[in-house]
Amino acid sequence: MGKRKNFLTDILYTPKWAPYFFVLPFLITFLLFFLYPFINAFVMSFENIIGPNQVEFVGFQNYKSLLNYHFYTALWNSTRYTFWTLLILIPFPLILAVLLNSEKLIGKKFFRAALFIPILTSAVVAGIVFSLIFGDPQLSPANSFIKIFGMAPKTWLRDVNVAMFLLVLLATWRWTGVNIVYFLSGLQSIPKDLYESAEIDGAGTFSKFLYITIPLLKPVIIYVLTISIFGGFAMFTESYIFWGTHSPQDSGLTIVAYLYQQAFENGNLGLGCAIGVVLLAIVLIINIIQLRFFGLYKKEEV
Amino acid sequence: MKKFLSFLLVITLLMTTMLAGCGQKSPSSSANQGNSSNANSSTNTTTDLTLWTFVGLHAQMYNAAAKRWNETYPNQKINLKVVTYPYEDMHNKLLVALQSGVGVPDIADVELGRFPQFLKGTPQLADLTDLVAQDKDKYIESRLELYSKDGKLYGLPTHGGAVMAFYNKDILDKAGIDPSTIKTWDDFIAAGKIVKEKTGKPMLAVSQTAMWEFNTMIGQQGSDYFDQDGNVILDNDTNIKTLQFLHDMIYKDQIAVIPPGGQPDTTQAYGWIDKGNVAAVVMPFWFMSRFVSYMKDLKGKIIVEPAPIWKDENKYPTVGQGGTGTVVPSAGKHVDIAKKFLAFAKETKEANLEIWNTLGFDPPRWDVWPQLATDPGDNQYTQYFVNGKDIFKILYDSTKGNIVSLRSTQLSVTANDLMANQVLYKVLKANSATAEQALKAAANELRKDKNSGQ
Amino acid sequence: MESHASNIGSKEKYNDSSYKNNLFARNIIGRFFIVAFFVVLSIIALFPLYYLIVSSFKPADQLFTTGLDATINLKVMNLKNYISLFGSQGGLYLSWYKNSLIITILGTILTLLLSSMVGYGLAVYQFRGRNLIFTLVLFIMMVPMEMLLLPMYKLMVSLNLLNTYWGVILPGVVSPTAVFFFRQYAAGLSKDFMDAARIDGCTEFGIFWRVMAPLMIPAFGAMTILVALGNWNNFLWPLIVMRTDQMFTLPVGLMSLLTPYESNYSVLLSGSVLSILPIVIIYLINQEAFMSGLTVGGIKG
């Protein structure tokens, strides 16, 4: 009896056992809703699935058939997209968030809400609006805009050279507001007196940003960086909004778009799973390197 | 401690609701099944049928058919539940359901482009051959072949998709051209040059993101992407010559353009065509409904004519394109009655007339065409087109039901992607490769895919 | 940079009034530009929504014939699209709304509660297996849903969760992104309070609930809106799980009305406007409750 009670109090009171209680919900859902389906999918990546009871083991055949230029293009596109979104979608929203956090800014509530609106727009609606904005006619908004700079009208969505630009532009439009929300919430945890004392020491806006905001926001920045890497490599919606599932010379083809084509359009679920596994491996390696680099696995450093 | 207790309470509450949530399911679902089986054994013998489609108009047609069915067979009533899903999602959902064998609908519409994947291995679909057995010669034969495998039919066609020419009367009048004099593609180009000269407008909108015109032209000459054994013949002489012909229409004769949006059946192109920017489109029969829905300014200005043919070596008057095959998954609970209803809704002569009346499509059974030629009824289609009353007369006289379709194979999805986004992009849009180079490259890739046993 | 900062500081210490006035003027101009900058950004961000709303009151075919016409023209604008939305599928539309609300509210509350616990646990405790569990969290985040569709569906079949709310909610109830975010947020908090609370005799959960969670309110704020948004807009999974149209969520139901083969754009546009509304409301309430309140109160460290 007594021993039992000790154990219970141990769980509740000692930092040694309590963490397991905290992570329990995750472990349960992980085992039930993730591990089983994932192992299933992993096995499928070595199979040719024809029907419910028509499955043949094909070894690495699915992985081998990934050695083609469509998949290379998809890899290259996803990598470039991730690079550009990281370059834009971290500093830009961070600066906006800092500005929006300032107590002096007039109408900041409105601006916050306005910048968040794009992510609410569904892919279909965004698709309609953007295909009209980047329409082929000479008078489409995009063509009218570049005309100001003396440029000839473009057929935007069927021009392989501007595809990446369009994707990054759409991503910026959709995700800036979301990243602002992350950064804003992070900014709330920075004690105001830190700024006050820095001001007394005579720090300017820029040095306050550099020496207080950035370091204290580091955990949130790492978070945004990590999910942006993941989101970049897993991007499909943006591409789908512009081109659906196929784009000229694969200029909008991403890894997940390729997965979708193979698994659902060609009905080749095994190959689709193989693509998923490769994607997972790539993102996992990049993320682990990056997280180690930022010392996320060490408790002291965060 | 108090907080912790309250937390425990919350968790237990959650757990109980979760359990309740899981528990609730089984009785309700079995209740549903119970309902149908109960109903089966009781007075009316009503059968619940679920039908998935991706076209709202099809839903209307099926619902109307269900109503007629229940009047015709009062002892074998059905309770048809049509669910409309978006195109991509309906096919994905069906794929997942068929793969797991659980949760399949009784009947489903499957689009031509997605059909081959459902024919893989032993299809999980009921054999529909017997439904059309006694009417086989009355169907456009190629339409049935699209949905067949090893001599068995797995999908009932919805329409013929016969390609026709649609001319803008205003523009042709200005150029002084009578569209009924355009018989061959050479005539078409000659007329196009006059149109271009007199009005400055292009004669034809040529698709680059789809293959409507290319497929029409090679199909008329009896060519295809694959031969009857499934070998890749995409780079044969006919195809290369034809692609060159299309290329020249744009770059040499300068009488054709790629429409905004890349093909005539896009939201961008509708507005463009509607504003009278092009003299003609050569599109499948179902494009009529796009005219009616999206291009209201052109009402009373569009003349329908047979598609131009080739002077020599023409094998077929026109080509059927696009399509939807309606399937009955074999894992369904009521396969027999589903098949029977499907025949009632789509196979009979009456059903085929209804396909014209509600959907505005050319019925796949051409034996109703003569009837529609003499009496097409009065609907929005006959009212929209200049010669709306004569549509079926034109269709029947020019084809007699002899319409070819390009073969649909396991490689078709890949082939279509390569054609639109590599071949036509390079040859028609970017003008960066010759027809021969582009087609050879695509054909070789398809051969490689075929050998790797896709 | 530091020398630059101290420079300004030293000047300020001299209390040079002309410099101060100058700084004040620069501030005004600077602020004006910042506001102008945000106005431009907001216009860009809001334009598609504005266009959507204006178009939703116009006949659907205008969308294509007149191109991008965002002018407000009361002569052609009417409520027809909204009426047809409720007319054709009236009852269904309301049940879609109800389903979406139930799934969003239930899913969001559960996700926030469980994910914050897990994230917090990973952030503040050193324990065996911590890195492994954290890696698993990241791992889940990276697996594309499309790949798991078939196995997940089979799982739902065997758990008898098809066509139920729980079938939609449960698989996402511990959201890896939320866990990760809470972990990062909690990691940035000072641990001094924890020790103080321990001395006061709080249980570990008590520390979380009573001491640390309140400090994480801004994180809850951000996550409420994003998790709710995710639940509300979730499309692929409810589509696969739900089998009857009475059980559809709003996005699935709306999409089922739109097919490329007919002019149902009228319903799509008006439906989209109505489907965005709840999230906008959640956002606004949320902004009031979590964000603004805190900027004033702040957290004293």
C-alpha cells in the first residue's frame, strides 16, 4: 500500500517520472495512429499494389524507377522553393511582427488581421483569383503591372521561367500572416523591462532588435525555420493552385505533386509510398542537421 | 492537487466521450444496414443504392432515372443516394475504397483519364458486358473499347464526344466565308488566311495544355499513341507530320493561336472566345454546354459543322474525345440491382435520349441519332446555336456512328502529361524543338516506362 | 553596432534639444512610412478576399466574361448566389456547418490541451528518451499525408470510425506542429517559477497548469487560431472518412457542389465567403483575448 502511494506521489511530484505522464498522449497517438499506418506504407513502398488481394513484392524496383528526370526536376524544384521561402518567409514576417508589436503603430490590429486573411482563402478560390491575376490577356493585372516597367506581356502560367517566381510569390502571400502570428506570440514572452533597461543604456531600435529580440526569439525562429523546411519540401497546394497536377515542362512539379501523380493518377500506390519515404529521408536529414546545429537536442542551449 | 483532480476528471470525461463516440458508431451503422435489409424483406423491398459522381448534372440525370425506375418497377424500388465529389477527390476516394475493399459505392462515374488505373490486374469492378450484349452494334464501338479489358466491359459510356467545328458567324461573314464550304483541313487553312487578312483574327484556337486538336487530327488518319498491342507508336510519321501541320498553322500560316489558359475549355478562354477573338474552335460535342453556360454573348452566332477532314488518307470522319465510364464495384452490396438500374439509367434507348435532353451530350448509342436529327426537341442547346435544330442531322450524316477514339492504356496518364507539358509545350508554345525531336523523346520515354513494367 | 548604439545613447545623454526634435520629426515621417507600407501590404493581402466577396454578389458567368472586375456595381449585384446556396442544399448546408463546428471546437480544445502538455514535457524535463520522442514528433510532421491515406483508411475501417466525428478528430489530436511550437515556447520561459512552485508543494502537473501554462498564453493564442484553422479547413481526411453527405464538413460539402463541368461557381463563391466567416471571427476574438491583452499587460520576467 505504502509503496504504491509512494509511486503515485512520485509520478505527481518528482521531475523524474512526471515527464512520462506529460508525453503519454503523444506516445498513445503515435503508436495507434502513426506507427502502424507508417509501417504499412513503408512495406507498400516495396510492393506493386494492383488490387486488394493482388500485391507482389518487387524489392527496390519502386526506388529504382525514381531515377528519372521528372523526379530530379521535382527534387530540384522543391529544394529551390524551400530555399526561397526560407530566405523570404522568415526575415520578412519577423520584421513585420516586430513593427506590429510596437505599441505606437496606428491600426495594428487591422493590419494583423489583414495579413492573416490570405491563408483563409481556399485553394480553389485562390486558384480562380490568381489565374485571373496572372492571366494571359494583355490587360490582365499582372501584365498591366509589368507594362509600367516597359515589359512585354507574358503568358505567366505557361512560362517555365517564371514558375518558381509565381510559387514563391503565392507562398509569401499565403504564409506571411501565419509566420507573423508565430513571431508575435514569441514577442509576447520577451519581458518588457529588458527593453526598458536597454533603452536606459542608450540602445537604439536596431541594436535592441539585434541583441534582445533575435536571441530571445531564437526558439520560435528555430521552430519557424524547421516547419518551413518541412513545409517547403512537402509543398503541393501552391503548385496545385496554379497548375493542378501537371505543369509545363514540370516547372511546377514538386516531390509531393509527383507522389500524387504516381499514387493517385497512375494508381501506383507502391511507387507513391517510395516517393514519400525518400522525401521523409531528405527532410529528416536536413532537419536533424539543422537542429543539431542549433543545439536543439541539448537542454541547456535552448 | 485539486487542479490535478479536475484534470483527471476532464480526461475521464474525454475518454468516456471518446468511447461513447466509438461505441455510438457501431449501433448506428448496423442500424443503417439493418434499415436496408429490413426494408428489403418487408413490404416494398426498397434497396439503398449509393452512387458517386463528380458532375452535378449527372446527379440530376441519375435522380430522374431513379424516379422513372420506381414508377416502372414498383415491386423493386430503389432509394438512390447520389453524392457529388470534386473530380480529383472522388477518384482518390474510390481508389482507396476499392483497394481496401470497404466502403465502395454501388455505382460510380469514372473519368476516362482515370479509368486505366481501375482496370489494373483483375479489376475490382463488375462485368457489364451482358448489359450491352444485344445492342452492341448500336454503340459507337470505340466508346465501349475504352472501358473494356480482355473483352469484358467494365464501364458504361456517357457520351460519344464527337469532335465538331464551331464557327463564329460574325467573323466568317465579315471575311465572306460560308463555313459549310470548309470540308478539308486544306480548305480550313485557306479560309483561315482570308479570315486573318480580312479581320485580323485567328481562325483556330489550338490547345497546348491539352491535345484536343492533335488527337482529332491523328485519329482521323487512323493513327494513335499506342497500337492495338499497346506498343508505343507516338513518334510515327503521321503523328510527326500532323504535329508539324499544327505548328505551321501557328508559326507559318499564322492562322492559329494558343488561347489564353492554354486550351479552349478553360475559364480564361471562355471569356476570350466569347468576346469574338477567334473564328473557330474544333472541339468535342460536349463543348456545346460550355458555350451555353459560359459564352452567353455568342448566343445565335455560332454555327456547328462537321470537323474538317484530310483530303487523302482520311479514315474516320471524326474522333470521340473525353468521356466518363460508369462502373459497378464488385465489392458493392447490391451488384445485381445496381447493374440493372445502371442499364435502365444509361443503356436503353430512352436513357440515351435523356442523355441529350438533360446533359446536352451526343448519346453513345448512335441509333438514337436519326431520331434526334428529325426531332431534337427544344432545349437551350437547340436555341443557342445558329443551326441548333440540325446538330444531330450534321452529326449523323457526317459520321453514321463511325467514330474512333484514341486507345486508353496504363501509360495514358503519363503519355498525356508528356504530350501537353513536354511535346506541345516545346513545339507549339516555346517553339524550341521540332515535331520530330519532341515526339521521339516522348515516345522513347514511354517505351522505357513500358519496359520497366508499369 | 554596439558602438553605434552607445553613440546615440551618449548624444541623448547630452540632452541636445534640437537633436531630440529632429529625432521626433524623423520618427513621425518614419512612422508614416511604416503605416503606408502596411496599408499597401494589407491591400495586397485583402484583394482576393475583397474580389471574392464582391463577385459572390454577382452572376457567376460574369467571373469569366468580364475578367477581373472588382468594381461594386449595385445594378448587377444581388443575393441570388446566397439564396441558391441555401435553396438547393439548404438543410445539408446547415448540417455541414454544424459538423465543421463540432469537429473544429472539439478537435481544437483536445489538440491544444494534449499538445501543450507534450510540448511542455519535452521542453522543461530532462528524461531518458526525450530526444527520441522529440525526433518522433518531427518525424510525424514530415510524413506526407498522401502516403498514409490507404493504411489510415484501413485503420479507420478496423476501428469502426468511418463516417464519425472521432474518425476525423482522433488521428490529429496530438498535432506535431503544435507540440513542437509549445516545446519551443516553453523552452524560452524562465524556470525559476517551477522551483518556487515545487517548494510550495505543487504537483508537476500543478506547476504546468497553474504556473507555466499561464505564461504560455500567447502560445495558446497563436495555436488556437492555427489549429482551429487547420481543423476547419481540413479537407482530404474528412473527405476520405466521411461517407454520407449529412456527415460532410463544410469544405468537403462546398467542394462537392463545385465541379468543373458546370457553372456552380455561384455557390462556390457565396459558400466560400460564409465558410471563411467563422475563422475570421475566431481570429478577431482571439486577437482581442490573447494578443492585445498581453501587449498591455506584458510578462514581467
